[in-house]
Amino acid sequence: MLPASTVGRGIAVRSQAVWLMPSPQFQRRQLRARGTPPGPARLYSALAGLIKNEAAQAGVHMITVDGSRSVAQIVAAVEDIVAGALARGPLASTARERQALRREANEALAAQAYGYHARPWAGGDPAAAVQSFICECGDAGCCEFVPMPAGALRDQRPAAPGHQHRIPQR
């Protein structure tokens, strides 16, 4: 995640950026559900406060996540904010371009899993952490997700059932 100050410095574009901010209550519930110890939970809370203040000072778009909206509703709210930027493009026009963009997004998801598990209080094996990766078939209409361990992303491309034939062999 980029700091909100990047918008003011011209590094990030306001029309292409949205900060999803957990409400304090929602964040506490999520951290409790994950079994996060009190010390790290306080750190997460303090960081959320700093990020929210910086985002407010930078005047960036923020959406509060409090558990009252579904993921689809939050995605729709983000899409409303960035609709103009999405319409202007650039757009992937070939299956290969879409596959490359989806691969980049999937690698970022895997990096998040590894980053989380690198923390001293996080247990488990990051390579075994199952993530929902984007199907890399490259079809313009595909919006499928594929659950698989983060470590498997190194050796295989996520493909929804029946989409494997669309992915070129390495």
C-alpha cells in the first residue's frame, strides 16, 4: 500500500486511488477472530489511525469498512470512484496482456501472504497459506478466483475449472 502523501507528490493519481479503512470496532473484531495478541493488535490500531489521518490530510478517497457491506458492495463503491480512470484505460486488449496483469496481481497477493507470515507473531507456513488467486486464463469475461496455496503460484498458473486449456505452457 502506498501512503496517501504520494497523491500530493504526484506519484499516485487521485482518480485512481482509494483507501479502504477499517472502523476501529471492525478492526478489533477481525484481529480478535484471527487470534492476534494484544500488543500487535494495538500496533495495528495505531497504524490504522495514522493512515486514516494522513489520508484525510491528503484528501484522498476513503471507504470505511465496518462489516455492514458485502465485499461486492465495497467493490462497487471502489468502481464508482475509479470509473473514469478505468474507462480511460489503458486496457488489456489481448489474452496475453490480461494474463500478464492477472499474474502481477496474483504475485502481489502471494507477497502479502508471505509478508504477513514474516511477522514474529504470525504462525503457519506462508507457502501453505491458501489464497484466492485470479484465474489467469486471459479471457476478457472471466472473473473466477482459484483457491490455492501461495507457494504453488511459483510453479503453476491459477486456472478455474475448464480454463486450464487457455493458459499457455511455459
